[in-house]
Amino acid sequence: MSRGIFRRFLRYIVFALDFWQKPNRSEVIDEKTVRKAIPSERLAEDMELEFVGLFPQHSELRTLAVRLVMYLQENGPQKQSRLVREFDVEQFTMSRALGKLESSRHVTRSREGTDKVVSLSTF
């Protein structure tokens, strides 16, 4: 979730510990607890700041990139054509956003027949 950014990792640990200390907590801090502790709005804000360098003058592509990464985190690898339909954007817009995300190693694309499968990169 922190995408290898140490300061963000520490902030997320604090969120998880604060959440864990509330009543009705589980005995362990696991991935499920951490996902509950860190609101999706916070993740989106952090990613958008990270993507400013990738899309300095294209806020619509930056927003699309944030939505794509969050979608892939929740749903796993997807065909690029499905993402085009899901996000209701032109094929060239999706290709451009994914190209930038791929060059910065946020996602990887592999061929499956005539389509490309998009998945999140692992650090």
C-alpha cells in the first residue's frame, strides 16, 4: 500500500495502530485490519501526489491513474480492454495512462492473445 515510500509506510503503521487500539479490535493486525484502518481517500491522496511527476500537466490522466491502481489493488489483474470499458475512456487514453504507469514500474502489461493483461507491479 505504501508503494515503497518509507514515510508513507510509517504513516500507515500509525493509522493501523490507532485503529487497532479502538474497542472491538481483533487480536492481531493483519492485512484486513490495515485495509480497514487506512481510508481509500487517504490512499488516493497519497497516490495523486506521487503521480504529479508522471502527469504534471494532465490532471485527468493523474486521476485515471489513481483510480486504475486502486481498482487493480481490489480486483487483481485485468485485461486492458475491460479497463477501457470499466472506466469509459478511449483506448488511446488508457494506453497513455498505462504506458506512464508501466514506465514508472507501477503496473506491468503482458500479452494474452490479442489483448494485454494489466497487473500491479510488486516491489
